[in-house]
Amino acid sequence: MADYDPLFYEKLFNFIKYLDSFSLRNITEIVTYFLVALLIYHGYKKYGKKKIALFFLGGFLLTGVEENFMVIQGYFYLFGGPTYYYDYHSYLFWIGAIPIVVLCAWFLLTYSSFQIAEMVVSNESNKALLKKLLLAGWMGTSIDFVIDPIIIRRYGWIWLNAKENAVWFLQVPVTNFIGFFLLVASFNYYFTWYWEKYTCRHDTWSSIKTNGVYFILVLLPLLFVIGIIIICSILFTPLKGIDFSWWPWLN
Amino acid sequence: MKKLEKNSKFLPFVGYLGFFLMQVIIGLLLVSGSLPSVTIGLTDPPMYQPLTYIDLIILLAMNIPTFIIVAIAFKKIRDK
């Protein structure tokens, strides 16, 4: 049975865990950093440095907390046993139990999906924001359909849930995709709300206070997503143990 | 520099499609067997059913709606 790295806890707070050799996965990591830099440049040109910095750092905090919580609580068996972990040998730089490139990739998908959705949906259309959020959520998740089944077979991360405790798609828990969709949509909603409504109402506050509130409230989408995932897990109980690994019509 | 700024409106496509393409290339290398899975340091790595070309094609087909959205967005932003 697969298990956490033998030095999981000892190396948890190391920025660099192991540096075995430079491989293809490190090249893809560097390409991802480059793509993220391009998107930050785009955000800087379109929105200015404050808005893109808040978007990037807010997403960084949200996913950093969410992913670290999920991995570490699984390690300590806090809520029903092991969940998943990232291979300590596979990535260059880390924050806790999560590779920095994973947080950057999340920003890349969330930001670029919403930007593309904004181009498609006119601001004059009915329920424009909802349409943009749904489109962005779908676009982020549809890439995830390709990423997860491939990366787990390269052992970039490893799911440790017992088979009977989840519903699977190509050996990836289905709740992973639901969570991804909800995180992309809810973070984009939170950011739009914060930027367009909240800061206007509190423009007399000092910048430090309004920004501080932003970084605290950014955890609201996380609580929302965790709540929905728990509900989904309960609703999926009759289906648990099913794995859609092989396409039924090919058998 | 001005040309770069004018072209910056296309950067979300570069980011999104670049990342997508990278995953597809890794998937193709994995399915073709040119990319061995690295298991250094893993305690009893889990066994996975190998991906096939058909799996990959179906995964890509699931992205057809996304490609359509991207194409519409690209056309709109190019015409602006």
C-alpha cells in the first residue's frame, strides 16, 4: 500500500525537499512559472499592480491553505484517514506539503479561464457574471480532466483514499473535479465582489485594513467548497467504490 | 515594446493553451512509453491501469466545448 514519504514530517517545512536530478518534470515546472509570469504581466497591464497582486496572492493563500490542510490532515488521520500527497522527489520548491508550481498552476488556470470567459460573455448580457463564472469553472475543470489521470501515472501526486471511500474517474476521485470547478468559480466570484463592491463601500479605510480583510475573507470560498464536497461525499455514498477507469463500451 | 503591449491581450490564450498543450505532450509521451514513471523514494507506489491512446482521445474530446469557447473568445478579441 502506498504511503507518505518516510521523512514527510521532518521535511514538511523545507523549501527544497530533495534534489535528485534535473528531469522533464522540472522543465515543465519552469515552463509553468514562465506562463504564470506572462499572465501576471497581462494582469499588470490590464488592471494595475495592486489588483493583479491581490488576485495572485489571494489565490496563493487560498490554495496554499486548502491543499496543505487536505494533505496534512490526512497524514494525521484527522478526518477519516489518508487523502493524498505530492511526491517530495518530483518538484523543486515547496510551501509546506505543497509544491509552489501547483499553486502557480492554479492561478494560471483560474486567471486565464476567467479572462477568456470575459471575452466571450458580454457585460450587457443577462446574468453576465454568473455566465462568466460557470464558463471559467468549466474551462479550469476540463483541463483538470486531462491533467490528473496523466500526472498520477507519473506519480506527481498520489491518492491514498481507500477505494471504497470515493467515486473514481480514471483512478482520480470525482470530488477532486467538483472541488476544482467550485474553487475556480467561487474564488473569481469572491474577487469580483471584493474589488467591485467591497472596496467601494470601504474606500475610507486604510489600505492595510481593506487588504487585511481581503486576505481573511478569502478563506470564505474555501469553507464553501469544503461544505459542498462533504455534501457530495454523503450523496455519493451509494456509488462509492465505483471506478470509471475503463470506458464501458470498450469492454 | 508597443507591439508587445498590443499583443498582451492574447496572453491569456498563451497561458491557457500553453499549459494545456504541455499536458497533452506529457500524456502522449506517457502513452507511447517514451516517458517512464519515476518512482524514486516512493514507498510501495500504487499500480495504475495504463492509459491508452483511446483514453487520451476521449479525454481530449471532453475538452471540445472548451476549444469552442476559446475559439469564440479568440475571434472576438482579434476583431476588436
